[in-house]
Amino acid sequence: MKRIAFLSLFVFALMIPLSMVHATNGDNIIGVGPIARSMGGVGIASPQDAISAVFANPAAMCFGPYCPSSEFNFAATGFKPDVSAKIKLPGQTIEVGSDEKVYPIPAIGISSPITKAPPFWRFGIAAYGVSGLGVDYKGTSLDQPQFYDFGQAGKFPLASGTYTELQIMKFAPSIAFQPFDKFSFGLALHINYGDLDLQQGGSSGYALGFQGGMIYKATDRLSLGLTYITPQSINHENVTDFDGDGNYDSLKLESPQQAGIGVSYLFPGNWLMMEGDVKWLNWGSAEGYEDFDWEDQWVFAIGAQFMPTSKLSLRLGYNYSKSPLKEHDGFNGMGSTSVQGKRIPNYYYETFRIIGFPAIVEHHVMLGVGYQFSPTFSINLGYMHAFSNTVTESGTNIAGQPVTLESTLSEDAIDFGLTWRF
């Protein structure tokens, strides 16, 4: 227990705010750690490390290669998005790329038995960057605060959303219970720290929620899993002046409720494991995302782990989720839209949606490798590529002129992880 308490200190340390995180199912990251992410983000039925169990389905802590021992995981991701935006106006086209950076995403977790005889109880705890999105067009030709000149009526910017930064860290103490050989149940407390910066400085807050799950081991080789996550809302105070009245407004963003089902099968000889997950993300009813007209997502993930030897693991994965961002072709930029009680000019509402939060990638491919150096220590590597996708919509600007808004996004990530069993 002393070792568990010591390692837990590192988990708490990761709650310190980090650089901007990007993600790929809406603004949710695909899986945690190189094993899960290199297999398409699967893990509801049969995660292969403790940190994936805490993230994907806490009930899975009772079934896995880490049982019945304790396991500690550290993972780090270097995430590189490639995002650009374009605004077409009569007689001119303004096109820029966002400031390219590699964003670090750490993750850390541990799972350990509480009892050594049936019925089994296990405890887990993890912290990881789970959500995020943002663009940085500061100092570019899109960042023109006095582009539209209406004389005595004032000057207005070319676009809103030219700098956005959202990051969410999650801390998840979890417990799992296995009352029967074939069933386990799990519950995790989610403590979220979120920070939102809309070029006026970061505004942070906390949210609480829960994740429940169950695992049914139909056979030694076939596993079925279910999981549900409650919505978790953070109010970001004084982030920007949406309605132009000179006062900073707040924006409430809610991580959506989620439900998922997974199935896995381990082939005879233990040389191949296949796993598939289906998830539902309720963006269409989540505060903030609903206001900016996101729709629900269905996420389909499939992964395979090949083991040509007892020490070497090769992994492949694929993940698909349709972009949640609705397109509003034919929008009237001279009107206004209500967002949490504030009236925003339609043109700036649309540029904020399309330019500032382009969560639009859909197809992702992954691969990875792991090597077991000893019964207690292994290293895992992974790579993910999200193929380029573009969102485009046309309407009118605040002067009633034709305008076309466009954003393009692709992503790459490299994952590294260490596993220690004791």
C-alpha cells in the first residue's frame, strides 16, 4: 500500500494545467496510452493495460493481463495537428495555417487488488488529458480586429475564433468488483479540470461525474463490455465578449454523456486478439456544444493485437466518427443567434464554429508495437494518423456580402508508454 500511495502522488501532480490538447472524436481523445490508441481506441471489453481499463471501463480492472498483480502505467503522447482556415470574400481570399506545434499529453495510472480471495475487489486511479481543441491564428491575415469599417458605426473584426484553446484533464479514482467468475462491475469518480482561453486569458473550473461499467466473460476467449459516463459541465467565466456590450461573458461547456459497448475475442494459441467498440457521444444535448450546433456522434473502432512471440506484440487499429459540426449553408450573417442568453451576430457565430473549433477529422489509422523485457517490465510505442478533412459553408458577412468559410484539419500522434507490474 505504501507503493500505491507513493505512485498516487504522481497522479495528483498531473492535475497541473498543461499545454493545449487536441483530440479526435469531436474534442475527445481516442484512447489513453499507446496500447489502446494503436488499436483504434478500443478497450471496453478487454483493455490490455491498467490505465486503459480505468479510462475505457473500470469493470475491466478485474479481467486482464495485469491481474491478479498490481500494475503501474506511464504514457506520453506527442500530438501534432495541422489546421488551416480560409475566408473568401468578393474580390479576395484570405487563407492561413495555424501555428504548428507538438502538444504533450501525459497519462499515468495504477490498478491494484484489494482482496486476494473471491469475491475480488480492485482499486485503480489515473489522470490523463482527455479533451481539447484549439487554433492559433494570432498575428496572421485572419487576425484583423478592424477589418470591416462602418464609419461612425465602428470597426469590426474579420473573424471571431482566431485564437481558441480548450484543455480538459481528468482524475479518475476507480473501484471494481467481481462477485462471479464471469461478471465484474466497476465505478469511477471523474474529477475534471478544464481551462478555456478565447484570447482573453484562461478561465478554468472543475466538474464531477461518474462512469459505470460491466464485463461479461462468456468464455475464456470471448468478452463483452458495457459502459456509461454521465455529463460533466464546467462554467468558464469571463472568457470573451460575445454580444459586444463591453462586458466579458461566460460560457458553459459540458463533456457529453457517453455510452459504449465492446466485444473482444482471443484466438486459440493466444497469437491474435480482435476487439471492437461502438460508442455514442451526446454532443447534441451538451451545454455549449448544443449552442454551437454540434450533433451526436457514433464512434466505431476496431483493433487487433498480434503476438508472434510471447514477448512481442504488434498492433493495428482503425477509428471512424463522423464530424459533429453541422454545416449552415446559406446563413444570414446580418442576423443574430442566442448562445446561453447572449445574442451573437450570425457571421461571428459561424466564424467561431468553423474557424475556431474545427473538430472535423473522421478517419483514423493506428499501429503500434510492444515488447515485454521481463515479467514485470514492458515498453509500448504507437502512431496515429487522422486523415485530412474539410468543412465549408457559405452565406453572407455582416455587410451582407457573399462569404465562404472553410477549415481543414489533419492530425498525427506518437505514443510512448512504460508498464511496471509488481
